[in-house]
Amino acid sequence: MKKLKITETALRDGHQSLIATRLTTEEILPILEKMDQVGYYSMEVWGGATFDACIRFLNEDPWERLREMRARVKNTKLQMLLRGQNLLGYRHYADDVVEKFVEKSIKNGIDIIRVFDALNDYRNLETTIKSIIKYNGHCQGCIAYTTSEIHTVDYYVGKVQELEKLGAHSICIKDMAGILLPDIAYELITKMKEVSKLSIELHTHCTTGIASMLYMKAIEAGVDIIDTGISSFSGGTAQPATEVFVQVLKGSERDPKLNLDILAEVADYFKPIKEKYRAEGILNPKVMDVEPKTLAYQVPGGMLSNLLSQLEGQGAADKYDEVLAEVPRVRKDLGYPPLVTPLSQMVGTQAVFNILVGERYKFIPKEIKDYVRGKYGQSPAPISKEIKEKIIGNEASITHRPADDIAPEFEKLKAEIGHLADSDEDILMYALFPENSKKFLEERFEEEIEEREYMMTVAI
């Protein structure tokens, strides 16, 4: 077997999972050149919630962060996570916006784009995959892992073949809730390798306490790459620690051969930063807990904390266990969607309403109605006629690709944001998060005017 490759997640999923994506560019940049010397296969640094968090909470330009990271990382591939036709937002975007976003992501420094659809409906990945190939990026097609009566090993093996036909360069098994059992992973990876020559990467979370056992069994089965985080940003709802696997596999045929001395420096760099966020209360101690209930309810760690937050806001924290038990029932009603963004938020919210209102589906959010209408894609299993009628009455659901109904919108968005946008990147920022991006761009514009006026005053 070949040596195991490692993708480092601290700069995206690690801090997203543990400190709500609050690492600043100023905190990231000083350690990048050291991280570039470790020997990682790739570093996941962008996508997911990082784009939104930069604008919403940090008053930073996410594109500028990417360019600054690329300028410092010369030897290691930079990787991002993209939600297919949703990009990094929460709705489907027109094909012209999807293509432009992929083009600019690659141009600004991304090498590998890991792309997934919450329903594993790969019609929602077609435009993204074509665009990644067109602009010479590496497309990692993703399988969102969940379990149900239809989500069998053979189902997932079929998904690998679908992604390969679409042109994916590698495959990622995305176990967002940490529920993939070691023996199932061994069987899954073995069978995937029988039908495909593509590299297989495995992504998981430590939420349930089985992540390290899962990885060891996957390594035994021949998985090519695993996602880990530097120890300072590992464990809990994040990934297992990078250093552990470097030590355990040292000297074996699967030895990833990363530099342990530099890894120790990286870990030491991030420790005080993590402690700062702990002191500020942003690192909630609950995210470091092991939650075996996840194996039964399949609720990812981030969704667990979100549910608790919703209930506390309603003064109903005592209903937490009832809501947890309601989640799998709602999921079954809706055709077993994997609990990953945005479906995890949607299913969780519906479960909260069902319990707090005291009657199932008396109050139904628009997003759930749109899901049943087919606007997010095809549900993995058919939704019963009874549930459909309860949610959308006699309305018909669409069966075509949802984005076919969306007219080109890039030029319209460009006109809307007008003089505030200096580049296509600014327009894309506005496309994804209109309200927060407009505020960010307005403040930047005002600062530029003030700076010009000051310079004119000095010149006079």
C-alpha cells in the first residue's frame, strides 16, 4: 500500500467546529509558512462557513484572506469545501454565478474543491464539476454519509460510479456526524476500490468517540487520505489529531512521513489562541464532549448545539431530549435526507416546532415546504403522499434539476451592487450574502473616500 496522505483541517473545519469559525486572518498568516513545511497532502483553508464568518463577524474580505494564504503557501495544495449549486450560501444559485465563483476561487489560490450536495443528488453538482474541470482545478466529489434503510454500502458504491462519470478526480466520504462505524467503513472502502481507481479520502468528526477507530480501520482498508486537525484544534466536534496518526504509523508502510518537530511548533502556536477563545466563551465546553447519542439520532455536533440554543431561546431547554428523539422521525418523514447543511438546520428546526407547538407539522418553515416541492433536489427515499399533503397540500413537486428554473443572475447582481463592487469577487460576495456584504462594501467604500480626502489634504 502507498503512504497515507493527510489533509489538515484546522484552518477551516477545525475552528469552524470548535470556535464558530472565528480565527482571524491575522491569527492564521504567521504560522502558514511553517505549516507549508510539514508535508501535508493539502490544507483545508476556505469554504464552509469561513466566507460568511469573515464578512459577518470579522469584518474581513474572504477573498483577500485566500490571496494572503496562497502567497505564503508554496508547497502544499489549498483546499476548500463547496455546497454544489448552493455554493457557500443557503439557496440554489444560477449556473452563471456557480461557474464564476468556481473560476474566481481557483484564480485566487484554491487547488482542490471538495464539492457535495446535501441530498447526494448529483444533478446539483453538474455545473460545479464542469466548472472545476474547465478552470483546471482538482474536483473532489463528495458523498454525504448517513444511514437509513436505503443508505446501504451498495448505494454508496453506486454514488462513487456516478461521481466518476461526472468527471470527479477523487472521492471524499463525508461523515459529518461521526456515525460511520469502523467495520462498515472497511467494507465500503474495499468495495469502492473494486469499482474505481480514484483516490478515496475520509472525513469524520470525533463527536461520537469512534473517529480514531474508524480511521485505523479505513487505513487498513487502503483509504488514500484522511482529514485530521492539529492537536490544538482537534477532538470534540472537530477531527482527530494529526500528530497521533503520524506517531502511530511511523515506520509502517502507510507512514505519512510528516515532520513531527514542525507539527509540535504548529500545535504550540495555536494553543494560546485556542485558550483566548475559551476565555472569551466562544469555545463552548460542550463541543468537546463525546456524545454517543449521535449514533442513534445522527445529529452532527454543530446541530446539537444549535438545537440547544434554539430551545434555550424559547425557555424550553427541558425539551432537548424530546427534540432529539423527534429528529429521526422528521428525517424519515422527509425521505431520509443526510443531516448536513442546509438540511440539518431545516430538519432540526422542524423537529423543534413539532415538539414546542405540540402538534406535528402544524407550523412548517418555508424551507421545508420548498424541500418537499423538490426545490433542493430529489429526496433520497420517496416522501409519502400523506406527508406531502400535510406539508404542501395538493401542489406538485418538480422532478427536474432545480437550477433549471433559475435565470442567469450575475449581471443583475452586478447592477444591484453597482459602484460598491470593485471586482467580480465583490459581486460574488454580494450574491452569496447580500445584506452583510452590502454593509461590508459600503464601509470599505466610505473608508476609501476618507483615505483619498486625507491624502489630498496632505498633498495640499
